[in-house]
Amino acid sequence: MSRVVVFNDFGGPEQQELIDRPAPEPAAGQIAIRVVAAGVNPVDWKIRQGFLGHEWALPAPMGREASGVVTAIGAGVEDFAIDDEVLGEVAPGHGAFAEHTVLRADKTVAKPEEISFADAATIPVAGATAYDVTHQIELEAGQTLLILGAGGGVGRMAAQVGKVHKFTVLGVASKSKKDLVESSGAIFVESGEGVADRVAAAAPDGVDLVVDLVGGDALRAVAPLAKDPSHVLTTADPDTARELGGAVVERTEEALEKITGVIQYGLVDPTVTARYSLDDAQQAIAAVESGHTTGKVVIEP
Ligand SMILES: NC(=O)c1ccc[n+]([C@@H]2O[C@H](COP(=O)([O-])OP(=O)(O)OC[C@H]3O[C@@H](n4cnc5c(N)ncnc54)[C@H](OP(=O)(O)O)[C@@H]3O)[C@@H](O)[C@H]2O)c1
């Protein structure tokens, strides 16, 4: 038997449960792993709430990104072998907050030795998204990138990618994240009332790209500082971004391998700030659901 966190129906955290079930088997194009670490993302509770539709078969396993050791290989998969150390995106119907799970082979890569399992578990969703938001609209060295939500899982990595490209990065976050934002080489701008004035003071010539990881009124406040309204890119709030003339991140095939390489060479630190056991998975999900975590939260079964 193998333990997994599921939600039993769409709704709040009370729907979550740690259950025992047989270890899952990989279908064609999939690989099974013993999970060593799983990254927690806002999408986990958004799926549970039903914000992404109701097509999930219930009870639905939770968690979308994981690292671990290959235990079984599905038909047609040639790039992986038993005992390989990997990181990847969880296959539909499976969950990463588990002792065993199943990954999509086409969204899995070998885990480089230099990357810990905990860091590796943050790459398939958060890391790859950080790569995509910083490459979809191309900037040149010296241009200004503003990141709204710069101290969170995606934002922390996006800020570091921006510095690798020698962009001038402005990181908007709450005061408690000042040191963290500055440690990535970004200019810290405190969030909240008056944020637009503070951004304008830090970037008097305007902003070349706004990367929004928060949405809503926080996005409305800073979006006008973009020199070109179409250079507002969101992961968090498609409706508001489009209403303001901006766009939504498009996820690419190449991101997973590219960001894994950047992290392998020590240019980006995923910044795991909290680690929970599977028994405490509910606390890990609650921490991310608060909307104010720092860096990445992982679960280690
Ligand atoms: N479409 C995709 O493929 C995709 C992939 C990954 C993530 N996402 C989405 O992208 C968003 C960010 O994901 P994440 O993993 O980075 O989330 P996260 O780790 O929870 O970070 C969110 C950050 O937002 C900050 N924040 C909250 N209110 C703010 C405000 N008013 N001004 C500035 N910052 C504020 C919080 O920091 P403070 O405590 O400092 O406020 C927190 O650090 C989520 O909506 C997620 O669902 C989409």
C-alpha cells in the first residue's frame, strides 16, 4: 500500500484526506516513481476548490510536481530506466503528495546530481513557469522587468532568471521579503498602498515588462507603469490582464529542460523555505493557500 493526499469533493481544506491505496501503475507514456519530494503550488488548492473545472475523478490525488526515483516504466517510454533519479510533472489522475506517483514521461527530465531532491521538486511547475514568464516577451540586457509577487515560488526564480539576463529587475513584495528580494539582485519595492508611486520612483522611464503573479487590484495598480500595455504578462489573473491589454503566460516544452540547466549551474536557487512530512501535508497546503509564503514549500514523504 502507498499513502496519498486526496480531496474527496470540490471545496475547502476539510475535503483533504491522507489515504492508503495500492501504489499506482504507469500507463503508456508514463513512469512511476517513489516520491522523494513534492512542490506545493497555489494550483493545488485552486483545483480542490473547483476553480479549474470539475472534470477530476474523485477522490482526486493532490500535487502537480515531484522528484523521486523511478520504480516502473510504461509502454513506449525509452528515455528512463528503473532507479533513475528524475523530476517531472504528475500525470492526470495522479498526485505528488504521495509515497508513490506517476509522471508524464514527456514532462520529466533526469535530476542532475547537483540539484537536491527538494529543489528538484520545485522545477516542473514553479521553475518552468518562471522560465516561461521571463522569455515569452523578450527583453534586452538593461531593460526593466517588474515582478509583482517577487518573493513567492515563481517570483523568486523569475527574479533570478531576470538577473542572469542582466535585466534591471524590480521586485514587488511585502516588507518581510525585502532581504530575500534584494539577495536575488533585484531592487525591492514594497507592495500595498502607494506601490505605483514607489515603482515610478525606482523606474522613472517606465517598465519594459510587468510579470504579474498576484492579479486583481495589485495588478491594476502597477499595470499602467508598463510602457506598452501588451507587455503585461500574468500567471495569476487572465481576465484582469486581458482587460488591461496584457497577456497570459504560455507554457512551453523547452522550459523544463532549460530551467533545470540554469539551476544545475547554480544560477538560480529555488529557495525552499519550508519542508513538511506527508503527515503534515495539510499544513503545507494551508501555508501556500494563505497566499503569503516565501520561496517554495515542499512535502517530503
Ligand atoms: N499558469 C501557470 O502555468 C501557472 C504556473 C505556476 C503558478 N501560477 C500562478 O501564479 C501565481 C503565483 O504562483 P506562486 O507559486 O509564485 O505563488 P506563491 O508562492 O504563493 O507566491 C505568491 C506571492 O504573492 C505575493 N503577494 C500576495 N499579495 C501581493 C500583493 N498585493 N503585492 C505583491 N505581492 C503579493 C506573496 O508575497 P507577500 O507575502 O509579500 O505579499 C507571495 O509571496 C498563482 O496565482 C499561481 O496559481 C500559474
